[in-house]
Amino acid sequence: MVTNLINLKDAFHDSPQYRSNLVSAHKAAEAFEGVLSVWTEKTRNFVQALAGLNEATNRLLLEATSPKNFHSLVDTDNCGSTSRDSFFSTENNFTSRLENELIEPLLHFQNSVTHTLSNARREFLNSAEEYESIVYKYSSLPHLKDQKNDEFTNYLYSMRVESSKNSLRYANMLNELPLIRESFVLNKMNSFLELMSTWFEGHHQSMTKTRPVLGQILAGIDEEGTGQNLEDLPVNEATLLDPIEAHLTKYKQALGLVGYDEISIVTQVSNLSVDSDLMVKQGKSGYLLLRRANSRSGWSRHWFRIQMPEGLFVQCTNGVDQPIVVDLHASLVRETDCDGRSYCFEINTPPILKYYFQAETELDMMEWITALRIPHIGSINYNRSASNAGAELIKSGTVYIREVKSSKNPHCTKDPLSITGNWRRIVLIIRSNGTLYQFDENDKTVIENIKVKEVQRNHISMIDESALKKKNCFMLKSKQKTHFFMTDGPNERNEWISILKTFAQPEVLGYSEPPYFCYRLDRTFWISVVEGRGLSQSDPYCYIELDAERKGRTSTKPKTTNPVWVEDFLFTDLPALRRGVEVIVMNKNRLHKDSTIGKVHLPISFIRRGETHEGWYPIMYESKVSGYPSETAGELHLRFKYDEVVVLPSSSYDSLLKLLLDVESRLIFDLVNVSKNLEWFAENMMRIYAAKNMAMEWLLFLARNEVESTDDANILFRGNSIFTKAIDGYMKLIGLQYVDEAIGEIVRSICDNKVYVEVDELKLERYEDIRAHWKVLIGYTKMLWKSIEKTQAKCPSELRVFFSELRAIIQAKYSEQTNRGFIFLRLFCPALLNPKQFQLVKEQPDARTRRTLTLLAKTTQSLANLSDCNPKEPYMAQMNEFVRQNSATLMEYIDYIATGQTHNPSYHKIQALQPPETFFKPPEVPYLIDIDKKLSSFCSYVVHNREHLEDLIAEGKTACSPKLLRRLLFHCNVAEEKTRLITEGRNGRLASSISSLSDSSSQQTLSSHRSQSSFQSSSFV
């Protein structure tokens, strides 16, 4: 049996490999004992078995000098050439000398080795077993983090030390045994051969061949080891733990005990950092307690390791490796609470598997979580079942699905949103084959598999919160039924929508003859239900239905004949509408089923595209008696707009996009100069850059330009510039969820309760107590600030990086601190002044409630500026004390959110995993930006302002290179000309206009589609 030296440093971890090495070394010792026993038996009986003695002697020589058991390198061929003839002698003292000088010492040596090793092994196993039992007890204690330095923790540590000592002592014996044994046995064998050589003179030649070989071996052995017993091996207790001293120190610190050098706990904790780079190279391994979810068995302790570079998570049981996690890169790894234990984490991995793990210390738990989340794991090739062969995992996650009872009538066409349903938690998985897998989270059964490639892209969309009274919902409409899903957050929802749309079929329209004018239509419908009049006394609310599918719902207005809603609804990426839009007015009935008052029908064919329509529309109540005319049940005041935007294939905008992405070109300033709607232009441009993950780079370029052109720091970023408009849109795009988490509950409470506060005595009635108003205002201000301060960790990393870079730009020019309240000026205060626009409330608050929010915004901005309230508003002076009391915490908050590092969001990985789309890109995650639509609108904007831009070139007043601006005009003209011809073709004039497009460059642009993959043209119009 081949054995190697045992690495003593492994004694601390006590890994399965270390245990295996101990077993191998012990078995090698036992194997040698067997050989020696055979030899002594044959020697004692050599008179009766001369041939046996001869064979055993030669065998012992070979085994004793084999490199498999000893350090020496022996010429075994030379040893093997030793004569196999008989060694018989009739000398009287030969037998006694053989017994006393050879056999008895060898037997005593071997018995001593066996006894010593057995005791060392038993002590090691007993202490290891005792330590493991303490680990189980310690791990089951609740609230471990609050019980540092107690007697039980010290006992756990002492048992770890004792176990490590016994392990080291046992391993050290096994390492030293071959050298001691080699010295002793070969010395005795040398004596034996000397005795035999004098006895067998006839075999002198054979003996002389063997002795030089053994002499060479003995010459390399330290004479001090000759005859030394294993139990006499000197052990220095002070240095015994040296190989694992660092591990024990780290373990002691992680337990919360004082380290060897008596350093402070704070210093110890700061040194217990997770070396993720080392984990990438070597992987993580160690013991963990394991419990499988939904399993009746309890916790069990196993050795686990992450096998690099494959990235497999492996469990070792009884010396056998068993991978328990296949798609580790798709698993959710997070800290969790389980059975009241501390230092637990869980792994959720498809298909619907959940494991709970417990580490001994918080540091060990952190190291495991870090190792299991290492990004490079995502590039691993995993073995898959035949059904998924070659299908890479794109995304997996836990969502909710809405389930409704199946109708008994197979021909029932009732809208699914009108049927009461329940939410069920499932696991959703999509692979590169375009199949969406649904599994029940509890029983792991397959619910349904959907071939997303057979679904129309515009049949996948988010759902207005009002329709299901749930946030973060989206739908997928297949040929069989409509599926409704709900996620934990908006970004998660948007990622699912974007990925699903990637695999779904885009609506490809076009002309079937060259030059292949393929395109798609982006349909959008916006409606504002303003108010009603002339209704009978009721509790009315409205449903908005598009082609008989329920899409939204207004709030209920109790006991009124003239309800006021002013609620807006926006529906994007719609399929072609056939029947049109209906606003159904309902009456809420608490005792019976809600009844229909009537409806307003808006035929889509009569709505002019791109125009806002407003007016009073009759609410028609259809008579149940055939032939009778419908009755009018009142009127609805509606504002609405239906638009269809022609969007060309993505490749049509490639050259244009390349020009725009050069943010340093200063092209943006020429485009701003001709803009009549700066807010729309800034928003459109910001979303183009955001879709390409370049919004921050573009905004910082604009910020540097504005800082360079502004001398007075007090007016910096206060005007209506391209930067201020763009940053308003960017902060709203990035920070909506953060604003809701920070101040949403407080704002909704104020609006729901219609809290009215007024501290201007001139606006108060005589009977009103201004002190009571001040008390309410200060109370809400404190609540607001505490909530903002409490949720600072939820500030999006993109905003923190931006604030950090922006502060550096400002401080590079202005020595004093300025614009410290940027986030308040551009995010929190606008949200307070217009909570509906920031999606904090569904309805615009009334005038009195808006006054309360305005006073809160004034106070919050004063705090952000660290200045007293506006001297022009002396009635606010009482709030100055609040500003002074909270100035220190405000600076801490600003410093925190203005400290960020460059990040690589998870959705960047999702973008890279998406398969390429031949014609039309799906909306970009995480904000579902339709970049091709934005570029189409940009082209229309440029062409509309072409004359003004050409004047800038002619007058030499361009901020960018005139050549660059001409190229931009050219690419926009080409795209817009195609769009014009498509629009005319939709009106029946394409045949007469198609010959007008003769520009060679535009022909070259169009011809690029012919070289791409073919597409289905069955839906051409």
C-alpha cells in the first residue's frame, strides 16, 4: 500500500481526505506487522521449514526495503537476486541467538508500535467524536450571537484544541513510524544476515550481494533513531500545535473569545475578512450541518467542498463524493433563520430543491456564502438530462402564479381577471431552448411547460397594479390560456418580461417585395378617467377594458352622483386592437354582487393616432330587451391618446446609435439648441443611454460641462438645463422603489387621512390653534427624516456611484461644500410635491393635503441645505431648531449615499445570456426600455428640426464637428424616409412611393436585411 506523509496542517480541518490519509498510513503499519509476524513464525520453525524460512527472509528483505513503506530507495532487483538456497546450520547457539537477538526484540517492537498507535487512534477518535457532539449541541442553541464568551463556548473551543492535539499526535506518529521502523528492523536484519553469513559459509556469495545494499541504506539513516521506540518519540507540547496555530487563532476569534495575543475583539473581527480571491483559486471546503427542506430527518454533519474549476458543490459521505447541487450558478444562496439556530444559510436550486446549512461560526458562514456566490461559477458546463441537452439555464427564480377555477363551459370566453383567483408560490425556469418551466415549490411537481417561442411578444406585458390589486405583476398569454405572475420587486418583474420577450415572436410587418420594408408597430394607449356627472346615487368605480380584456380599475367613490377620479392608466406594447376600448362604470355593493351602471365605448378605428382627445362621453346602459335603445346613465370626462409608432429593425439604427454613444462628441448640445420640449428630449436621450448601460457616463459628462460653465456654486444645477432635466428622469427611473421604501408609507398615510397642516397664521381660521399645527408638522417631519435615515442602505448602488462622482466633480472646482442636498432637491422633495407622479399614490391629493406635503418638502430641503428656512417665509422660523438638531446626522447620511464603487449589476449577466434577435431587440432590462422605439422617436425629432440644425452648420455655430452633425442628419433622414414610406404604404400608397427611395446609401442599409436570417412574412400588411 502506497502511503505519503500526512500534511499536519490538515489536522485542524479534519477533512475526509485527511481522515483517508490517516487510515491509509495505519493500514500500511498493519500490513508491515503481518509481514513481520510471518517472518518470525518461519524463523522459529526454520529447522522444520528451511525452504519457508528462505522464502520469508527474501520476502522480508524486499518488503523492508520497498519504497512503498519506507523512505529509502532500494535496488529491489539486486535484492531479488539474493540466493534462494537453504540457510541451514547445525551450530548449537544459533537458535538461541536467533530467538534472543532477533525474534524477541522484533516482536516486542511490533507489539509496542501496535499498542501505541491503537491508543493514539482511540484518543483521537474519542476527542473528535466528543467535539462533534458539542458542535451539535452548540449549534442548536438559540441566539448564539448574544452568548459570546460563556462557559459553553469556551468548552467548545477547548474540545477543538484537544481534538486537534490528539489528531496531530496520531498523525505525527504515523509520519515518524516508517523512519523508526526502517532503522530498527533493518538493523536487526543486518545482524541476522551477519549471523546467517557465518552459519552458511556455502552461501557467502549470496550474502555478499545483499549486505552492501542494506549497508547503503543504513548509511543514510540517522544512528540516533536506531532502536528507538515510538512511545519514546519526543513531543514538545509547546510546538505541537504550530502547524495549525493560525487556524486555531482564527477559530477562537470567530467564536468571540480573546485571541492568543489578547488583542481586542474589534481588532479580531476586522481581521476576519473573507478572501474571495483565494476561494476562486482553491474553492471552499469544510464541515457543515445539513438539513433538507421538507425532510423528516434532522440535522446531520458532513464534509462539503466546492470543486474548482468545475464549480460543483460536493457532499462527502462515508468517503464518497456526492454532488447535491447541479446548477450552482442558478441557485439562490442567502443567510436565513432555521429552527432557531444561528449561522444558517440556505441554497435554493432548480428543480425545486432547498437545503439548509449551519456553520459553526459567523465567519465560516460568511465564507461559505461568499464562495457559493462567486460569479465565475456561471460559466460552468453541467450535465443535463436528455430533454434539456444543450439548453443553457437563462434564469430561474421563485414567483407567484394566479390560479382560477376552470369554467365548466369549454366555450366560456370570460375575462380571466374578472374571475376570483388565488396565488400559488412556484419556481420559474427558462432555458435557452425557449421553454418556460413551472414547478410547484412544495411538492416539486411540474405544473406546466410553455414554449415561449410560440407566444407573441406583445402578449407578454406588465399588469397595472389596480387590475389585480397587487404590485409587480405580469402576464403571458399563450394559445391555451393567460398566465398571471407576481414577483417580489419591479426589477425582478422587468427581467422576466425582457427575457420572455427575447424568446417570443415579434410582430413582423412589412412589404413582401424588395427592398423588404419590414417593421413593427409599437402601440400605446393612455387614458385618464377624470370625473363623472349625472350618475344616480351610487358608489361608482370604473374598469378599463381593451378588446374585452380587463386592464385597470379606478378607486371607488362612495355615495356620489358626480365622482372625481383623475386617475391615469398607461398600456404599452399592445397587440392590434380590434374592438377598441371600453370604460365600464360599476356600482360597488357590499351586500350583493357589484352591478353595472353602463359603459363608454371608444372604437379604435375612429381614434386619430398621436393626438390627445378630451371630452364628456355618454355612459350607455344597454337595455336587456332586444330592439329597445340603450339608455344614458350619465357622462364621463375622459382624456386619452392612442399612438402607433413605426419601429424599424434594430440594425437600421446601428450607425446612428454609434454616433450617439460617443458622449464626448458634444453633439448633444447642438440638438438641445433646437429643442422646443427640453423635458421630452432629455428623457428620451437618457433612456437611450440607460438601455446601453451608459446613462451615468453621459450624465457625468453633462455635469462636468455645467460645472465648468457656472461660476456661482449657489445656482449650480438650479436651472432648466439638459442635465437637470435628464437627471430628474434618471433619478425617477432608478430611484422610484427607493423613494417608496423611504417615504412612501408616510406620504400615503398623510394622503389617506387627508392630514391638513398650516403654520402661516395669515392662512389659518381664527378658531384654529397654530401650536397644534406645529406639533403635527414637526411630528411628521421627524418621522420623515428618521425613515429616510433608516433606509439609507436601500439607496440604489447606481445612485450612490453617481453621487460620489458628482461630488468629486463639484469639489474639483468649488472649495466649499455645495449641493449636498442634491438627492433631496431632485428626488425626495419632488416626490413630496407630486406623489402621484412618483407612483406613491394613485390619486392626486386634494389642495389641503398638498399644502401639508409642501410644508414637509420645504423643511426637508432646508435640512438638506443645512440652512435656516427661507427668510421670505418667516412663519417657518420655528423649524430652524429641527434643522440644527439634525445637521450632524444629515451629513452622515450624505456621506453614506455619496460613497459608492463601480458595480456590475446582475442584469448585465442576463443581458449577456440573452440569445441574439435577428430583427427586433426586446426591451432592455432592468427598466424595459424599448431602445429602438426611442431611436425612432429621436429620428423624427431630428428630421423635424433639420432646418435649424442645417442653419447651425451654415453659420458655423455647432458645438460638435459639422461633419459629425451632417452624418447624424443623414442617418436620421434615411430612417425617417423609410418610416414615411411605411406609413404611406399603410394608407395604401406604398406602390406609388417605393420608387422614390433611390439613395444608394439607403439601399445599402436596407439590403443588409437580406443577408440576415430569414423571417416569417405571413403577417405582412
